Amino acid sequence: MAAELLIPHRTPMRLVDTLLSVHEGCGVTESVLPRTSMMADGDGRLDDVAFMEMIAQSYAAMKGYMDLVEGKSAGEGFLVGVRRLEITGRAYAGDRLLTSIRTGTTFGGFAVVEGSVTRGDETVASGIIKLWLAEDGR
């Protein structure tokens, strides 16, 4: 499903293109950033912050899909923390990147999410993020 139907982010800030799968708190998304992306330098190399944002937007897409299935409108969420973001490779505009996420814990309007970004067989980034889910925290 197109991520633009599930998350509030719009171009140029939307980094996730497609939600590929959702199963029991886990999801996979696909991203192919254009050469003109604000997250790429003049050589097309993606900035490290793009990986953190891909993990967050992938969770937003999964959560938006789950809300849709439950007949609710997509809620808002905000990235409030990052732990152990490890950059282990490089990615460039035009690369097909898959982001895999797993919901760790949800508590009092917060979610802790583990994620990794891969290009082919190579993991280029992984980490844990914390999100505040506005609709759950009201």
C-alpha cells in the first residue's frame, strides 16, 4: 500500500514509499529516494539522519494501516528519542531500501520500536526509537 495514504508526511519529507507487509507488530517498508532528495548530498549519498527517519516513518505507516483496518483515522505520532542508532553501511539516492520494524513496548502513549534498514543483503543502519503516540496519550 502506498505510504502516502497512511502517514502525514508529504514530499519532500516523506521518505517511505510503500508498506509491503504487516504482521503481529512487525512491518516492512520500501523506499527509493530521488537524487533530488533533501536527505542526499551532491554525490547522492544519504545522510545518516535519513535512516532514523525511515524507521520512524515505517512505524507510522504500519500504525496508520492498523488504524485503517480498525476503522479509525490515522493518529499522530512524534519521534522523541533514539537509542543505539548504528550506521554500518552507505546508501545512495536511487537505492531500493527496505526498512524492517518491530514494536517492542507500548506504554502510556509511547512506543519503543526496533528497526533496521537494508540494501540488498547488507544492513546499512539499525537502532531503537521512541515515539509518542498522540491519539493514545490524550
